Amino acid sequence: MEPASQEEEVGEKDVRLAACALLIEIAYADDEFTEDENQHLLSAVRRQYGLDEQEAEQLVELAEEARASAVDLWQFTKLIKQSYSLGQKMVLVEVMWGLVYSDGELSSHEESLMRRVCHLLDLAPGYLSDVRKRVERGRHESDDDPS
């Protein structure tokens, strides 16, 4: 078996960067990137990509730069749409909803952006609703847990 080509490695890094930039865009949708959102984002990035804390922070920093220089979300969603399977896109949306709710509130801007991102990723609106309900339930269950 041959090692991955440099092009394949760059492609994987690019799609990670694109996904992370989308997550950051979601975090800023309500005009505030809270510490809870930052911690949720770093935790999700470490978990999803098997990164250590320093690597996750570096990816988030690079994604912040990419997001700041982006004209729109299309450049990110196009890469994810081309590279991710349906299952991977679904997991990304679950992480996005978790990020949206990590500060305890859902703004109309966050909800609108979630719909737009799902549309750009060609995910059915019904899936968006199902995941949102699942994340809300999980959030309420953890609020009820006294531990």
C-alpha cells in the first residue's frame, strides 16, 4: 500500500479547514462567539479529527483566517459537499446544532444560517429538523442531570 499523496493530504486538510470555518461561522451567527461555544468547537474538532489540543487550536485559528477572508459560505460548502459522504455531512450538522445550543440560546440568525448551510450541503430540511430536536432533547436531559 502506498502512502497518501501530498494532494490527498492537502485535500483532507482543506476539507477539515472548510468544516471548521463553517462551524466558526455558525458560532458567530448571533454576533457573539462565547467561551462555551469556543470550548464546544475545540472539543468537537479534537474528537472528529483525532487532534490534540494544540493541533485543534491551530486548525481553529487557520479556519478563523479563512472565514475572515471568505466572500461567502459557498467555497466551504462546495468542498464539503464534494468530499464528505452523506453520513459525514450529517455528523457535521449535528456538531453545528450542538454548537448553536452550547451557549444556551438559539437566535433567529443561527436558525437561518443552519437552514442555509443544510441547503448548500444538499441535506433535506426534514433531517435538519430531526437533528435539531435530538440535540435539544439531549441538552434538556443534561440540564436535568444533577451530576
